[in-house]
Amino acid sequence: MNIAILGTGYVGLVAGVCFADAGHDLVCVDSNESKIKSLLDGQVPFYEPGLDDLFKQNIKRMKFTSKVADAVRSASVVFIAVGTPEQADGSADMGPTFKALGEICAAATEPKVVVLKSTVPIGTSRQCVSFCREHSKVPIEIVNNPEFLRQGAALEDFLRPDRVVIGCSSDHARALMQELYEPFVSRSGNKPILFMDNTSAEMTKYAANSFLAMKISFINELALLSDKLGADIESVKAGFTSDNRINPAFFSPGIGYGGSCFPKDVRALIHTGKQNDIDLKLLKAADAVNERQKTILTNRLMDHMGGSLKGKTIALWGLAFKPRTDDVRRAPSLKIMEELFLNGAKVRAFDPIATKNAVEASRVPFEACESPLSAIEGADALLIVTEWAEFKAVDWVAVKSKMKQALVFDGRNLYDPAKMKSAGVEYYGIGRQVRGV
């Protein structure tokens, strides 16, 4: 099948590479000429484990261009995977989506199936149908196919999905999408392709991300209470998630969620509720808890230091919003570094992948270090911000020898408090101030 994908960001390029791996011919379109040049040179413009290798294996089936018209005319199906960035009021900016749809309408000379792969506000498909009736000379059917890709595991999620959600209204579109995704669901053990109306598909995406965000905020609130009462949040988690009605996934206490999806999608759904006179109080609370959680490490450090960080050197391990990605969008690290700097601290940080993006995104200066040990040289305290696997196997004798004092605030609960005490480290986790500490 000939497929056109408009947008070569995280969603579009992952989808394109995986469709090419399934034997389809792809034309990937992007208005960013430098990105197209990088792709033509065989360079993936962002980090995702395994993507570079799969891209190179399938590059012969892929073309890259900034010209929409040629890609649309030759395609059996056109995917829109452009960004839907958050605006000041929490709504999604749909300008790029309708610009892409307008270019499709102008280029199409025969009926097309257009698939909204980007996360779009609930009700967008109806607006797109009206838009196409007004601007296209040929029939264009709108399909919703929201993505459920975890950064750091995107290839596995696409190639072996838990489920595929399709919103469409015709047998033709259903058959086309069934053909496209059948190899992937078969590979994953015949997981379901869930066909539904477009509006339900749009809401499904927001429901999934918002529920996971609420789980994170729920466990974080319990962790704060555990610190006050002397409970161990890991024991509490094991206790309540042993109930077979409660899935333990995403109940990991820490310093909040970040990235391009959860914060944006939660706020977009809150905005949609407001537009429809529904006050989504649970989601508003989850968002507020998450913003508060990003301040926990800094507040605790400030209290420990007597309210002032002037002249102190603070080390951070981790800058990406999660491991196995270079994405720092809404990462807790950016908020933490800003607070540290504004309170007079010198900030030194290390991340295996995301340092370059963090330097570009940070509103305050920090020293980017080449290794975990170089980051803690002469540090008054170490903050664990991202749970990279390499931080779990640490030589604490070496760490103590380099720091001014062995003081660790662990925002991801990587270490056992009792073992840290035995190693001579003053250690503070999230909801884990017990068991001999």
C-alpha cells in the first residue's frame, strides 16, 4: 500500500518506519526543510531506542519531501501526524492540523482516506468532515487512529500493540485500516482492533492518558502522607495493588510526570469539559498535584539547608522527563534547576542522552557534565531526577569521596533507604523515610 504521512515528529516517523517494515511504501512529508535533509541523509532527528536501526533497514521503502501534493496524489491513505501544541488556555493548537488538511484537499484528485494520528480535541473529526466538504472537490473520509506510544518503548508499542483504536464510519475505511494493522495485532498475539465512532476514538486517547496521570498523582499524594505518618509507600503500594482489581502499573511515587503527552492531554480534556459546562474536578486535582510534586525535592533541600542555597553546589542526575528518551518537554528537571538557580545554587547536571535538549530548553544556566561522577564533584547535595538504569548501580564509596557531604534526595526511589544508611549516605526518598533511616 502507498502511504503518505504528514509530519515526521515522534509519532509520524515511528509510524512511518513501522509501516515500511511491514512492507508498505511511504512518503513522509514535513515543512521543516532541515529535518527533511537529515532524513534524506539517513539521520533520525530524535532519540528512540531501536529506531535508528529499523529506519536504516527500511529506508529504501521511504521517501522524504516537503511537498504535500505529490505525496497525497500517490497515496491510498494519508496520515496527519503534525503537532497539536498546548495553548495558554489549555486548548490544543489545531492550526497545523487544518493547514495539513487544507493541503490535502487542494491536492486530492480522487477520493481519499485521511487518518488523524495526532492527538486531537474531542469533536475534531466532525470539524474535519465539514472542512473537507467545503474545501475538497472529491470525497474525503476522516478516520481517527490515536497513538498509544510510550517514549522509550515506541517501537515495541507500535509493532506489538495492546490494542489498536480506530474511529471511522464506512466499511471501506474499516477494511483499509484492518489491512494496515492486521500484521501488528497478529504479531502481538491477536490483540484487538477496536472499531468505534470517531468521537469515541478521540475520547479514548484522552481517557487513557488522563487516567494514567491520575494514577501518578494519586500515588504521589499517598507518598507525601506516608512521609508525614511514617509509612513506607512501597509497602503500601504492594498491599493495595495486590487486589486483583487494581493494576500496579503507573503507581510509582516520584516527582511528577512530564513529557509532551500527559500534561497537555490532561489540560486539553479539562478545557473540553469547561467548553461543555462540565467541571472535571478529578483531572484538575491531578494536574495541580503534579505541579506541586515538581517542587518537592527543592523544598526539602531548602529546609535541610536552613532556607538558603547561596554558595551551594547541587548536582542533578537525570534531565529527561523519563528514561530512554532525550525529551525534556515539561520535565521536572527544568523546574528544579530553575528553583535551585533562583535560590542561589550552582547547578551541575548529567544525563546520558538529553543534555543537549536540556541546555536549549532551560531558562537558567547550569553546568552540563560528562558523567555522573563529574557532576557530583564538590557537590553539597545530589538530586535524583530521572530513573536511568545506570544510576542504579552506583559505587557509593566513590560518590562519597567526591561530594562535600553524602546527601541524596531521591526523586525516583531508586535506592533502598536501609542500604543507603549502611553506606553512610544521608538519604531521602519519596514516601520512604522508614526502616532504620
